[in-house]
Amino acid sequence: MNKEKNGISDQSDKEIFESAIRALKSEIANAGTYMVMDSSVRKTYSQQIIVFSEGLRERATQGVIPLSQAAAEAQQVRNTVMMTLRGKSTPLGRAIAESLKREGKTLNELIARKTVQLHGTSIDFNSLSTKEKNTIYAEIVKSAGKSNTTVNSTMVKLSKAGRSLIVISIALSIYTIATADDKRDAIKREVVVTGAGIGGSIAGGALAGLACGPGAPVCVVVGAFVGGALAAFSVDYLW
């Protein structure tokens, strides 16, 4: 009788352990997916603002549009691209981006900033000559094509790290499948649990972002981790 009880206990402990391992693999896949997705969005952002900026500079240089209009369009386009791509980021990527820059600068803010950079704090933009104003407009258009190099470099590193985590998660799944008695069932289970974990992580991160407000990456991380773990454990338990 004791052996039977011990056997049941041992089996239960084994199932709990294996379920925890599957949840861990799911969280590793979550982290890797987040890193790769957000790095891809950042790369797209950098590429698009360069294209738009160069196009505006060319039109202004050829006299198709005045520099003042080019500066206004550059500001609008950059902010539009930024907000559009943030909508395609993961909840964590969006939270980090908002913590660094809540929203894009207005044209007046950019003009004031460039005026200070080029002429100091004692000069008012309206007192500048047309040539000096055009120089500031040109600088705004030029800046519209630049993205934060530190953030870009970090995202490249995160992308590589994310791919490594995905490889680790896949390797662990392959091992689990290879050592399983029913390999077909094991394959289905690995795919479903990992998929549920990623979906739960994104949903949990999004809910945490809504609850904590914009620019709260720590809160989103907790929400994403909890959401992913709960989803993975729940699906694995129901399996």
C-alpha cells in the first residue's frame, strides 16, 4: 500500500516538475520572441525615417517645397511612423519606448531646440534672418532621419540574444520530445503549451500596461511573466 502511495506521489511530483519545465521553456521562448519582435520594429522605424527624411531633403533642395514645409512634414511623418510602429511592438517594447519618449516633439519644440543649439538661449527664432531660419529647418529635416544610436545598438544585441533564447527553448523541447514515450503527443503538447505561454505573456503584458499606464516597463514585465506562466501551466494542466 505504501509503495502504491509512494508511486502515486512520485508520479505526481514528476508531473509537477515536467509541467514547471514546460512553463520555463515557454517563458524562455516568450523572452526570445519579445526581443526579436521589438528589434525588428526598431529596425523598420530607423529605415523608414531615413527614407522619408531623404525624400523631403531632396524635394526641398530641388525647390519643390520650401524648407519650412519640409520641416513640418518631417516632424509629422516621424511622429506618425513612431506611433504606428509602437502599435506593432510587444507590450514591453512599447512600455520601454514610452519610458524613453512619451510622445513625439511638436514642430515648435524642435524649432526652439535647434535655435538654442545653433544660436544660444538668448536668441529668439523670430529675430533670425531667412537664411538662419532655413538652416534650422534643414537641421530639423536632417534630424528626422536619425534615430538613437544607443537604442539601435542595444536592440541589435537584444535581437541576437532573443534568437539564442529561442534556440535554447527549441533545444529543450527537442530533448523533451526525444525522451517522451509518446512522441506525437509530446510534439503537440510542446507546441500548444509554448504557444499559449507566448499568447498569455502578450495579453498579460498588455493588461499590465493598461493598469499601470504608459512608460511602466517593470510593471509590464511582471504582467507578461505572470500571464505567460499562468497560460502555460493552465494549458499543460488541462492537457
